[in-house]
Amino acid sequence: MPADVSVIGLGRVGLPLALSFADRGLNVIGIDNDPERLDAVRAGRMPFQETGTDELLERLHATDRLALSDRVTDAATAEHIVITLGTPSFSHIEIDMRGIRSALDDLIPHLRPGHALTLRSTIAPGTTEFVAGYLAKHRGFDIGEEVFVAHCPERIAAGHFLEEIQTLPCIVGGVGERSGEIVASLFEVFGAPIVQTTPVQAELAKIWTNIIRYTQFALPNLLMMDCDQYGANVFDVIDLINRDYPRGGIERPGFTAGSCLRKDFTFSEERSNAPGMLLAVSRVNETVPHFLVSGVKRRLGALAGRKVAVLGLAFKADTDDERDSLAHKLVRLLERELADVAIHDPHVATPTQELDEAVTDAEVVFVATNHTAFCSPQTLERIGECASGECLVVDPWNCFGAAQVFAYASELAILAGTV
Ligand SMILES: NC(=O)c1ccc[n+]([C@@H]2O[C@H](COP(=O)([O-])OP(=O)(O)OC[C@H]3O[C@@H](n4cnc5c(N)ncnc54)[C@H](O)[C@@H]3O)[C@@H](O)[C@H]2O)c1
């Protein structure tokens, strides 16, 4: 059966998108070069958690609307080709476009007039025009007249894909008016408002959506470290800032990372007009695990040979996504202190211990992820019962509601009102 749309890269963005197209009645080819991923989808198993997608995949399994392939060239059998490949950053602050370049090189000999190429991946400003230029250079296409290219960035929050694909304004930055119209006609199936713009504005809108969040969270993280320096309580100061103040406010501290926030700012930083400004934002967020480990050492002394429990490996609450999580950095730092590290996370694929096992005899417990399951009096009770006599709890998220970044479990229980 001829496909309407192909999706190259069945990751956390591409797979829910491919399923959603198929759910709207389109014939879809999903392409990925990871055989395990393809096997899982073929067997009707989601390779990661995304709300509602298990049921959707099961439903689609009974239809023949989702075909799978490991060959990028098969994408050219559909008129619409959507690229959802990873776009990491090199460590020297430059977008790593190898995935996109390689897919383009595979596709180029197979492209024909009428094809529409959508870049759904997050990309540095200028990348859509580069891709259009690359196709024109290698095949001589008149982009915007014969072959169509647009950036249509993904801004959906993990865990909310199926809900937000039909509500979040869909930004389309076409190379030429017709590219914008043709790609919009594909995404219209979801029913969300379509906002047409230029490619570079679409690119900037996406990366700045994430830069704003990354910066917003860096401020309370910096304040947390400043408060520690001045002997102040960060949660009290945040309350003083925000209480009944009508002009905005400050977020709360925490581990701010994940594969998008940790790298998307570099797509601005690589040609920045204020070089270093966003790097400083990154340094603040990246310093939080160091700050917490140093705070523990100041209170307890060296950690060598002492049991430390880390609750949470995911980069944010209630997801199984561990990519670029600061919890991993925390674990590495603790291991470098020669601590005996135990880990518990009920969501992630990495094997971890049960809560009781992880906290038993721990002298320190870090809440590294604010999973809903952790933010309960029961978790604090288990820590109180299982951990060693005076267990230091590090809770930058204020999961336990005691408004203390560092406090002993017994103090926390009193402050949080659980005893
Ligand atoms: N994850 C998110 O929440 C999110 C949100 C918004 C935007 N984005 C952006 O969307 C893009 C994709 O992100 P992701 O998290 O889905 O990435 P991902 O790494 O989870 O998925 C990429 C997929 O592409 C496959 N792949 C890699 N190279 C391939 C190749 N040459 N041929 C075929 N398949 C190949 C991989 O096996 C993987 O399944 C990135 O640009 C990211 O920045 C991600």
C-alpha cells in the first residue's frame, strides 16, 4: 500500500508522531536503524513510556497503517518525509548534524518533484535553509516549487504527546509559501492551530522555548546556592519573592537537565551575540549536583565507604527518560567520593533497587528526581524507618514539603508534619 507519510527516526518524538499520523487514518512508514526498536514496535511493545501510546500501538497493530523499515531510502516512497532524528551538540558548542546529513545523503538520489521534507528535529538557526540549499545543490531542485522543505518543530512535553499534538500551536516555517502550505496540510490532520512563519523564525522559536525554561530554572538554582552561602532558606526567600507579587515570580530549584534543555541552548550559543551568557546558565544548572555533594560533605565529612541512596534516575518527574539526567552526574560524583551508592527509581529501564533496599542503612538520601511516588509522607516514613540513625536527606525539590534542602530525616518528619 503506498504510504502518505514517512517518519525517519522512531525515538521519543518520531514514534508517537508516526502512531498519531496512523491514528488519523494516514498510511505511515516508520524508519529506524535500531533493530531492537523495530522489533519492539513490530511486537506491539512501546520501547519507552509515553502516556496512551501502549493502547494506541495495540489498536494500530490490528490495522496495516503503520509499516516499518530500517532503510532511509524507503522514506521516499511517501510524498511527505518527516525527519525526527536526534540532533545532539558537540562538546565544543556546535550542532551535530551527522544524523540529518546522513539521512539526506541516503534520500537525495530518490527524491522527486512533489516530495515535501519536514524537519521536525530541533535544529540550529539556518539549518532549514541549509537543507534546502543542500537539496538544490545536489539535485538542482527548485525548492518551494518542485520539492518542499519546512521546519515544523516539536514542542510537546514528554508524557503529554497525544494530548498536546492536537492542542499546541503547530509552527511551520516553510522555504517559500508553498512549502509552508504543503507541510501545514500534513499537520492539519491533528486539528491544532497552524502558525506559518519563516524557517529561521520557527528554528528560533523552538530553541528559545527551551532556552527560556533552562534559564528560568537556573535562577532558583543559583538562588539556592546563594542562600546556602548566606545561611538563608531558599524556600523562604522564594516565598518572599512570589507571595502576592503581581509581576511574575521565580520557579523552584531542582535538577535541570534532560536531552533537550542540556543541548538546545548551544544552538544559540554557537553564534551568540552574548557569548558565554547561556553557557553560564548551563554552568549554574550543571553545578547543582556538585553543590549538593559538597553540602553533604560539609555536614558529614568524607563519604568514602558510607552508604548513600539516590532516589530517581530520570531527568524529570514521572518519566522513564534518563538521557542527560543530572541524577547520573550525581551518582558519578558520589562514586568519585568512594561512597557506596544505592539507587531506586520506579520508572526507568535501568535496573535499580527497591526503595526499602536502597535506603536501608543509608547515611544520606538524595532526592534526585521529583517523581510523584517519592513526594509522599510514606517515602519519608520509609527513610525514617530503614535508614541509619541520623540520616541526612537532601531534597532540593522540596518533595517532602519540609522546605529544607539539607535536613536530618527526624527533623524533616517534624517539619513536614508526618510525626
Ligand atoms: N525527546 C523530546 O522530548 C524532544 C522534544 C522536542 C524536540 N526533540 C528533538 O527531536 C529530535 C529527536 O529527539 P528524540 O528524543 O526523539 O531522539 P531519539 O534519539 O530518541 O530518536 C532518534 C531515533 O532515530 C534513530 N536513528 C538514529 N540514526 C538513524 C539513522 N541514520 N537512520 C534511521 N534511524 C536513525 C534512533 O535509533 C532513534 O530511535 C531531536 O532533535 C530532539 O532535540 C525532542
